[in-house]
Amino acid sequence: MSRVLEPYIYEGGIHKHGLMLELLEDIGGYLVQKTPAATEVTLIMFIPKEDVPLVQDLAGNLLGKLTKAPLTGVEIAVVSPTLAYHHLPHSACDIAEHLRRDGANTNMIGLARGMGRRVAMLNDYERKLINEHDIALYSFGIFSDCIMNKKTSLFEGIEIPIVVTGGPELSTEDVSGADLYIGNIGRIPHRMRKSEELNALDVMNKKVGELVDRVREDLSKDPPVVLAARVMKEIQDQVPDISNVLTPSPITLQLNGLRVKLPYDQYHEKIGNIEFDEGFRLSEVADITPSMMKNYILIKLKNKSDIGFSI
């Protein structure tokens, strides 16, 4: 883990984009996600820091655009008290989409009993599902009292960093249990298209990125044994069936693990038996369990202190 990898998004024409993939392989980078759309293609990548100028030069020659994507490799649960239309889920949709523009993978979760002031609560399934992510972002409304005194019950049992968005201008200290509060994003009856609304979403991405940087800094003190991106590459090479998965992001990277969108019962042994050139198997350096999401495979990498070495 001596090399520093930086996350970037390449956007350009699909013609000759294979040159970008070849360069990425030559310099030892990792392709996280490839999204073709008609004549355009979007590549989310991890690039070795010292080789970024090479990739920038090639992007310029291909008339494409290379931008930093600070949320790459982060899976965020965007939690709404309910996704029913009367609760105006428009802002939650825009929040999830805007986070994806900076490289994050987002899953929208509508709670079964999250609405209301007196009965708002999480059930055990929802709590476990949210805790499988790196960050939980709660999309709340426009009433200060509701956000500060009622909806905080939805944080019970959540073990990952909590971000709260709402309409009022509040400080993070006003929202008990939240690691970050972001204002000016409340319930609205339309998509967020106005300049002030888009600016609020940009502020949200910046603040969430700063929170992710702090989490990464804490993680670097006792890092995972192997990079999640390296595990993703080995899965792609040694489990060919992953290429037949039609779900977006068949392998979703997390800060300390991965979500593999294959049935647990059928594939967990194959995943655990993946071998690395250094002479160990994935099951020896990671906990492999069934996910609460559609019985997918959840991989949580062990830390260096647990194993005694890292790659």
C-alpha cells in the first residue's frame, strides 16, 4: 500500500477510449466503473498519483475531460423517511444523483415507518442494511423542531458516520447524533434545477468529501490488508460470471470492503478461494458474509493489525 492512488473521472468519446484503458493498466491503476452512453463514455478510475500527468495528457489528446472524483470508492445510503409521493422524494433523488457525479455509489432507502413525528423509527432489517454502507445520509424536511427533536430517533443503532440534510440553517451540534448537518436542502415539490439549489448540492458534495477524507485518514492509521480495488480486479479475473451481471456496478467498492452482486449461497466459496500472487486467499484477509441487500455478497477487509501485514 505504498503507492498513493487518486480517484478521477474521465468523460469523452467512446472512439479510442481503449487507449485510456491500456494506459491505466500499464501504470498499475484500476478501473472502477465504465459507463458507455451512445457516442460517449464515462470511466471512473484510481490512478497512481505520480502518473496523473500522463493520463491528463492522453485525455487532452482524446479531447476528453479528466476531473477529480473525491467520493470514488464510497458507498452512501441516502435514507428518506419514506419514498411515497406525499413525502416529496424529489430532493432525495437529486441528492443521490449529485453524489454520484463525484464518484460515489448511492443506494436510496425509504423507511417503512420513518414518517411522522411520534412513530418515526427504524426496524432491525433497515438498521443492518444502512450499516453495510460507508456513510448514511438522511434527507429530512423543513421543520427545525422535527429535525432536532423527533427524527434523531432514526439514528439509533447506526454505527457509520451520519450526514443530515434539511431546509433550516442549523449547526451540526443542534442535531444530536449527526456527524454533519447540511442546510438549504429540504423537501421541495420539484427537481432541484435553480442556481441556488444546485449551489446547495455543490456545498453538500464538498462537505461530504471532507468527511470522507477524515474517515480515510482514520483508516490509514490501521489500513486494510489489501486495497479494495485490488480485490475487485482479482474477482473480475478469477470469477468470470461477474461479467454476466447486468446490475449497475456489479462490484461496488467501499472504503474497507466491497459488495459483490452475485448470490451468496452460490458464489461465496468461489469468492473466498480467490488467490493473490502473494500466496494467500481472500477468505484469510476478509470477512465474507451475506448482504442484507438481495442476498448479495458483502466483503469486509481485515485491518493490518488483525493480520500483521499488508500488501
